[in-house]
Amino acid sequence: MAGKTYQYLLDTLQQRGALLAALIDPMDYASPKDAIKAGKEAGEAGADYVLIGGSTGVGGELLDLVASEIKSGLSVPLVLFPGNVTTLTKHADAVYFMSMLNSRNPYWISGAQTLGAPVARAMGLECMPMGYIVCEPGGTVGWVGDANLVPRAKPQLAAAMAMAAQAMGMKLVLTDSGSAPANGPLPPEFAKVVAGSIKVPYIIGGGVRTPAQASSLVKAGADILQVGTALEKDGDVKKTISGLAKAIHDAGKGRKKQFEI
């Protein structure tokens, strides 16, 4: 049986065709207050859910504070995007329970998950199993996770990993090119190959800054786009989220995917 947050994703995908996830990394803001403000504004402006996480430094009292304050003003789910076992807090609805499928280090494939599962259960967090695939250029997460980066010119490699994730029972797949890649988001051709290979919701992260980029990726098959750096750099969170949400929802309008979960 699907958990409440995962069922929300499935139901909202059927309604809107595609979703926007706003990612807040507290370490990238000048203060916790600024991160909290951005998270609340993202929810108010049209993000379908809000993520909190980061590759380094996000945990403990900082995470508890930011998560609890954002959650208090949010009408959509708050989901954790963990960088390690420390990126867990009871003040969220759910957690991406990720296995980095192309890490060279087994810690990121199953070790961190073994350590984190009892903690997540004790906190009452809904765990959403996810196949996590890091692509070029990879950014901080690629370095921290010791990833064997998937080349942008080889989407069939990511598709094979995505198929493996679904075969192993994972309910989401995320291809991530890292924070603010210089060459922008993964190309639509890449998204099309991966999206066509699986029957679970497909998420793309890294580099999406403009409504045009968002629209092209949804039209290529992405179900969810997660955006973080654009919120930090573009200044007006509400304006940025509103524009991206409209582009994503318009591009997904009328789409009714049949997921096999």
C-alpha cells in the first residue's frame, strides 16, 4: 500500500501531468531565516512539494529548525532529500530513501540506508524508495558519493540503471547532474530515453533555471522537475516558482501516464 506522500505524488501527477519540487539547501542561504522564507514562499507560489537537503552540512539543530518552520506554513508535503544519515528529522512528511546506483562506494548503495532505516522508522518518516543516478558533471554530490558519472551522451546507461531500479522495487527514479551545472540541465533527448524505459515516476534534478527548459524536459517525458539553485540565485522566489510551475503544469496538461507500482 502506498504511503500518504507517495500517493499524493501519484494523484497529483494524474491531475497535473507533471510536478515541480522546490529544493531548499539551508547551507546555500545566508541564514536559516532566509532558507525558511524561501521554503514557505515556494509552497505558496505553486510548488507541488518542497524538498530540504544537501550534500554537506545539513543536519542536527539546523535541519530541525528549518524543517519545522517551513512545515508550519506549508500546505503541500515536505520531503527530505538526504545527503547522509544525518539529514533526517521528524519534522518532515517523508524522505527520498535513495540508493545511489552508480556509486563506486557500497556505503552509498546500501550502507547509509542500513544505518538510516531504523532512525527514519523511529521518527515516523514515510520512506519513498528511489533509484538515484548521478550524471555529468555531477557537482558536489558526484564527488561526495564517488559516482561513476553517466555521460550526457550515453542516456541508455541511465535507462538501464533506471530499469534496474524499477525491477528491484524502487518507486521513483532521479537523474541528477548536480547543483548548477555549467552546461545546464540534462538534454531533452536524455530525458526521453530514460522516461521511455520505466513505469515509475521519473524525476530530473540539476540545472533547470527557465520555464523553457522546464517545458522541454516535461514534453520529453520527465514527470517531476526539482529546482534549487534557481531559487537561491534569481532573487524573487515567488516569481521564479510561479513561472516554472506554470510551464511544467502547462507542458504536462492532459498527460495520463499509467504507472506500474
